Amino acid sequence: MRLVDRITRLPRAFDSDHGMEAQGFAPWASGDIAKLLEGTCGSSPYLKGLISKESKWLEGAVDDPEAAIASIFEKLRSGSYDKVDHDLRQAKRRVALLIALCDLSGVWALEEVTGTLTDFSDIAVQVALEAAVAREIKRKKLPGQSEDDIATAGGMVTLAMGKGGAHELNYSSDIDLICLFDETRYDPDNFHEARTSLVRATRKMAASLSDLTGDGYVFRTDLRLRPDPAVTPVCMAMEAAERYYESLGRTWERAAYIKARPCAGDIEAGQRFLTTLKPFVWRKHLDFAAIQDAHDMRLRIREHKGLGGPITLPGHNMKLGRGGIREIEFFTQTRQLIAGGRDPDLRTNKTVPGLQVLAQKGWIPQEAADVLADHYRAHREVEHRIQMVNDAQTHDLPKNPDGFERLACLMGISVEEFEGDLNRRLTEVHEVTEGFFAPDAGSDEDMPDTLGDSEIVARWPTYPSLRSERAHEIFRRLRPEILRRLGQAAKPEEALLAFDGFLKGLPAGVQLFSLFEANHQLIDLLIDVVSTSPELALHLSRNAKVFDAVIGGDFFSPWPGRAALTGELVGLLQDEPDYERRLDLARRWGKEWHFRVGVHLLRGLMEAEEAGRAYADLAEATLGATWPVVQEEFARKYGPCPGRGAVVIGMGSLGAGRLHARSDLDVIVIYDPDGVEASDGRRPLPSRTYYSRLTQALITAMTAPMAEGRLYEVDMRLRPSGNQGPVATSWASFQDYQRNEAWTWEHLALTRARVVAGPAALAADVEGFRLELLAQPRNRDDVLADVGKMRARIADAKGDGGAWNAKIGAGRMQDIELFSQAATLVSGQGIRHTPRALRQTDWLAPEDRQALVEAYNLFWSLQLGSRLISEEALDPDTVGSGGCEFLTRLTNASDMEALRSELEAHAQRAAQIITRELPVKEESDQ
């Protein structure tokens, strides 16, 4: 499509005499094309020179600019290596001229301007690199390489960094390249010879692009972004670069690699290298410390370049000055670094799309993203016009009125409009970004005297988390706000002591303090949590990274349910190939979700019943996603599961779908070899041995302490034959045992059994058998007599748990659960949920059923709450006022004394009912 048909704006001639010269250069031009060339020649000496040189070519190019650019690119690709320097410079003149005209006339938007400049850069680097490597291969200086290896540069790749990597080159941009080579492509004995050859090729490539000849230059080329450029060669081995970044890489280098992109040479090798660097660039935990690093970098640049002080337009640097382009880029990249390790959607290497995805994900306000995106585009257009004047790699605004008038002419607007709009945009960018990088901090004067002068506060600098200078500086800014909020607690001194316990147990502080500084609402949450229980404060100090989850955007959303949780974890594990990393990933994921349930419970967003279900959902999702991973890893050595596979059955509270924060998982494993005697793998195993070891592998996967802790404790004592039997039971043996050998207590256990992981077909068979077995007619008196004896033995073994024990003791949780299981067995129904089973116990009077249900729900609420705030037995004197307030709210009691009275009354009433229904006969043997 013709350029003239798409013109939306026109530049004006700053120098009318120079503008009139366009008629002599391009007598073929008429209408708006003539006006475009006149305004361009009259305001840009550089473009005036290009028009005079390339007028004949331009006459055809304006008929279809896109086709003209494509033709230039194709000619470069098919050109002779002997003429590469000349061809590249001719192409540069034509590309620069046509891009400028499309930009000045509004035919191309910013993204098309910068994208075309970048595409030309990629092709130029590729052509120059091929020519240089071809010369080395022709001279037989690159061992083992032939003409077939020219296109991939003998395993060498150039990584486009900065604006080149992001497809955002400016009009007179340098290109920042990192040159690496794949050392595995060469025999170790030839390594030094190959590196020497590729270093020569790199230098020749750079010269082809940057040397100023009679035809001009192509791109100024900067190779200094490589690791430690003062001592490393211009082309280095990928393995050496990887080691550098793993051990010495800095935050600015992480930020630089957000935009890194293989642009020439062995693109596949370059992609592999960038994949290896992902853990370096994208941290698995939220990285708020990157904010301070970026802020420090901005300040150093300002100081080095002398760019501090208020915004004044004359001489202002559009790239590095206040409110400039770099501020927007830093703002975007730093937010990406914070959360990109957890959310791959944030890893875009372009600035404007990066702002938009950050807004979509809730990391920045949409308004801020829109404002910065608009100003970024406007800033880049101003930058381009500054550079179009003389093809100078500068970002400085003019220092005199004539210079501003010239820029306004290139923009096609008045100088007053240009200066007013530019000043507004620079100011708005600075306000938005400065508030992010350097939020206002309180002063020591704001501290409440009663807390600020405390001996507790005085000892904080001695704690491990505050020993580094950086941590101390961030915490100094946070301390007034923390003390202010502690002072607003119901009991400030007690809250201070709880916070002190958290801080004392924190091994390091920079990351967490940085996170708090960027998200002050987390301070409120922390104080809520630690004030509830010193025990929970200690847990958080050792697992502070769970705070990451609060910043994720949907932390306070409704509970997603088991299916969604399973799908999320399965997806995460699929993206990680390493087995141990998978297990650590599952642990980190589980901690975050555990933390979420706990916070929802503490803040009243979940009731006890909902939280119990949520903890069970989480455990079931963990087993459901981890079991296939364990089987996959086990199959690498021993082959896939023989027969129909194996299911994991949740027993007890897991099977009933009601857990608390510290619940162990009671499980059994049932497998069906289906006649297959052994596995088919590199090291075959008999089916029985296979499933026994596979089950042990599952237990290890769940319980082994790793870098991220452990998933759950697992208890398998409810399997047939208890601790004496095999850890996995065959399907045939399980059926036979349950039909012919199982005791009443084992059938009681089946009332709450539920398949939580494994193949659907076998799971359906197991559930069908469970229902069939429980449906068999039973004599109620015999069942109740057996259970009565069991109850007596339990009481003898465990005694009375005490007034505050929700689980142990007559009429308390375990007692009521035992009775409900007996009622389920008598009814012939497979009801797992204790309150539901009690409500359907039709031989009990309605008021007795209701009394048992109310007692059970009260004890469950206490059990759930107490296990969240303390690992020890509940003692109101040690859990603090916050813990007591939480427990009374959860149980709907007015205070702890009233709660104790309610517990005793409910236990007494429930015990009377159960004792009446479960008489103990004289004989004590079953």
C-alpha cells in the first residue's frame, strides 16, 4: 500500500531553504510526499543527506514501504560475503531513510518503527557473522567445521540484549550483543583453537557493523555486557558464562536477561543457554529485594551522569533523566523480576506488553500501566526525533530555543505544545515510578514511646535477620510503621513480644523486609498471625516465604476445591523435569496453600467445617498429584506398574475429608497385579516386591525432609495386619482378609475409607467392595458390645486427656467418632462424615443425636483452632490473649472460662449417651 495514502501528519521545515532543496533531490515527488520530503530536509541534516543519496531508490520505495524493506532484507541474505561491508551500509541508508519517513508521517506506529529497526539489526548481525565465520572456515582455522556450519556460525550465537532483545531499538541505537559458543560442539583438545578462531570472527563481525567507512556505518556495536568484560574474551564458552551467572551474577544482569534473545548464529544453542539461565533470572520466590537493587542502580546512574535535581527541559536526558524512558523500563523489569519466577506470563521482553500483563495480573494498577505505556510511546518518539537530526546516539534535549523549535517542526506541532506536553509526561512518569522505588518511610519520631523505648526493641539489631547493613537499612524504614501497628493492638506489649519471637527466629531479613516495604498490608497480617500464637510466629519465621502467596492476587478468594488444586499442582509438576525439584515444588506449593487456609481461618473467612474440608482437599490434591510422579520416577528403573496399578486409600480423618493444620495422613495402598508376575523394566521386580518398594517410595516422597521441609507425616498402621504386614496389600488379599479375618475395629475403619489417588477403574472396584462389605447384615447388639470393649481399652490406654483436650476423653471427639462408626456399621451404610452418621442413627432419640452432633462440632472447632496455633497441648495461659480470642470466636464462646464450662457439659452429656449405648460386658476378650 502506498505511503502517500496513509499519511496522518507531516513535519515542518525548520530551515525553509534546506526544505526547498528537496525539490531538486526528488523532482518526481508531488503532493503530500513532496511536503513530507520538504519538512524532513528542512529539519534534519542527516535525513537530507540520505534523501540526496537515495532519491532514485526512494521513488519506488514509497509505493510500498513494507515490500521495499522486505526486498532489502532478501538482497542482504543472498548477497556475497566479499561485498558484505558495502551491502550492509547501503542497506542501512535505505532502511534508516524509509523508516524515518514512515515514522514522521505517522504511517507506522512506534512498534513497527522499532520492530523494523530490530529486524534489520538481526539480519545485519547474521550476515556479518556468517561472513566472518566463513572466512575462518575457509582458512581452516575453525576445527571440524565446514561450509555447512556457516549458517549456525560453528556453534556461536549472538544474544541481542537491551532494546535489541526486546525488538525496541531506537533510531540511532547501539546494539548490545553477548557472543557465546557451544563448547560441546568441539573436541576438548580443540577448545582453545576454536575459541581463538571464534574470537577473531566476533571482532571481524563487530568491525563490519561499526567501522566508519566512506559508505558510513551500520550499527555501533557494544560487546561489554558479557560476564566480567575486563578479563573475558569477546566470545566465551556457554559453560563458563553459566558458571559466572550462577556464582557471581548480579541483579542488573538478571534484569538484562529479561530482554535477552538469540538473534544470529546458532539460535537453538542460544535458546538452550537461556533455558539454563531461567533459575538465575526468574527466582522461584517473590523477589522484592530486586526493588532496592534497581533503586540503587537508578541513583548510581543519576549520580554518575549528573542527572539529579528537578525536571527542566533544556538538556534533559530522555533516557536516563527523571521521568525518562529508563524509569519506565526499570519499573517494568523490576516488577517482572519480583514475580516472574512464579508466573511465566510475566516474562515478556517488551516494555508496553510487560506493563499490560503486570496490570492484568494485579501487580500494578491498570491506570498506572496505561499512563506509563502512553508516555513510553511518546518518549520514544521524542527520542527518535532527537536522533534523526544528526544521526547521533544521544538522548539529550536541546539546550537552546532553536533546538526545541527544530524538534517541534519534526513533530509537526508548535514548540509551546511540544514543551508543555513533554514536561507533563516527564513529571507524571517520575511521580508514578518514584513512588514505587522510593516509598515514603516513617521516621523514628513516629514511634510510640511505650514500645520504641522497650528493651525488646533495643535488642533487635543483634538478631540474625538484622545483621547485614542492607537488612538493617530496610528495617529502619519499616520500624516506625511496625511499632505503630503493634501499638494499636488490644494488648500492645503482648503483641510486641509475639513479633519479637517472629523476628528472633528469622534467619535472614532482606527479602522479607523488602516484601513488607512494598506491601504494607502484610505487616497487619503478620501482626495478626503472630499475636494469635508465638508458636505460629516461630513457624512463620522459619517459613517466611509463604508470605509470597499473599501477594499473588487471589489469596483472599473463595476456596477453589480439590479438583482445581489437583489440576494446579499437576501442571506445576509437569513443567519441572527433575524429580527432587518436583518434590520440593510440591512442598513449597503445599506450604503456601496451608498458610492460606490458616489465614482464612484466623481472619474469620472460613468456619471450622470449611477449613477442615480445605485441609483435606489440600492433602488429597497433594497425594493425587504426587502419586503419578513417584510412579513415573520408579518406572525409570523398574518399569511401569504391573497389572492394573495401585490406589492410595485415605483412612480416618483423611478418608472422612476433615483434617487440621497438623494432621498426619492415615493411608493404605492396594494394588492389583491382575495375574502379572513381574514388572517389565531395566531391573524387573516381582509384582509384590514392586508395589512394596513403590509404596515405600511414596512414603519417602511425602515424609522426607528436603530443602522446603516435608509434605506430611504418613501413618500406615491401619493396613491389614498392622505394622507386621506388607506396606502394600494385593487386591485379592485385601478382599479375602476383610471377608474372612478382619476384626470389628477393621470394619469400623472402613466406614471412613476413601480412595484418594490411583487409577479410576481400580478405585471404583475398591469403593464398590467397601459398600458391599459394610452393607452385610449385622447384629446391632454384637457390634455395640464389640465397640464397647474397644472403648474401654482405649480409655485404659489413653486416659482422660484433660479439660482442654478436644480429642481424648469420655464424650470427646475420638469417643464420638468411635460411636458414629459403630452406628454406620449397624446401619449398613458407608457414611464417612461423623455428624451425618450420627443424624442417621435411627435407634437414638432425636435429642440424643443432636446432643452428640453439637458436642462433636464444638470439639472439632476447638481441635482445629488449637492445632493451628500450638503444637503443644492447649493451655490458655500460654497461647496468649490473641490465641484465646481466636479460639472463643471459633467456638462461639464468650470467653475461655465459658468455653471450658461448655466443653465439660457437652462431654458429660455425650459420654452419658455413649456409655448407655455401648455397655461393657464382663468378658474382656474378643
